[in-house]
Amino acid sequence: MKIPFISRLSYAHKVMLVAVCGILVGGGALFAYLLRAHTYLGEDSSACVNCHIMSPYYATWMHSSHSRNATCNDCHVPHENIARKYAFKGMDGMKHVALFLAKQERMSPKIGDEGSQVVMNNCIRCHTELNTTMVNTGKVDYMMTQVGEGKKCWDCHRQVPHGGTNSLARTPSNIVPMPKSTVPEWIQKMMGN
């Protein structure tokens, strides 16, 4: 299949076009690697501390009872199907990147309505037996709470699982797994680090 635009280019222009495309693809791949984009495809909660503003949230979760049985994705990502899960992760991640690049990211991020709905649905999903048989509260979803028909889970369970963290100052001694440097060791040695 011939592409008319390309077939009219001289050999030198074709070489230049291939070089420019290679630089763009390679630069994009390097940029994604340096941002640790690949870590967000998995379920490891330590990926969340790629951004330093998430350190208090990670530290408080890590020391909570939820860390034994639930990852960040278990609470903060929808689980209806895999397409919705990764679409939500991608859109939410790109929103955070855009806010960060525009210097609009808050030092203490607050969850929005869409994220709150996901978290509440996941509270209900994981604690269905407790809510329907033991304490008999029934099922109240997030949208019902928005119109005054019940309470959100965190109206009563405010400290779960982040301990009321709302700033970096609330967890001054937090210990989190800092991401490994993406700079190759030979460059670090050359720089004397």
C-alpha cells in the first residue's frame, strides 16, 4: 500500500521523517518510563507514592487494618469490569498529571464526587455481608446520600483507612517506599552519587 504523501518525498526527506518519528516515539517512551507509567498498570499500592503528595495517604493506609486485605485500587477504582477499571484509572491519572503540570494540584488532594461514588460502591462491595446481615443497615449508595437518603460510609467511619489525613504536616514521620531512581547506576557513579 502506497501512501501518496510519502511516495512523493525524496530519500533524504524520508530518512528525516523516520528519524523525527523515532525521536518522538523514543522520547515519549522515555518520558513514560521516567514517570513510571508502567507501575500504574498493576495493583501494587506503592505506585501511588510516585507522587510525593500521596505519601501521607500511603503511610496512613499502610498502618491501617485495610492494608492487610485491600490495595489502593480495591477502594479507589471501579470493579464492574476491566474496561471501566482501566478507563477510570487512566482518566483519573491524566487529570492528576494535568493538574500537576498546570501547578494546580493541591498539597492535600480531596476526592471528587466520581471518586467518592467509586469508594462508597467498593465499601458496599467488600462489606455487603456486614451491611445486610450483621448490622442490617441495608444498601445505601453514594447518589442516595447526595439527596439526603442515608449517610456516606465515611460520615461515621471518618478515620478509615487514612486516619483523617488532610495534609503533609499530619504525618511528618511517615515512612513510605520511595521509588527507585530511574537514572542508570553507571550515570550515578559518573556523577559521584
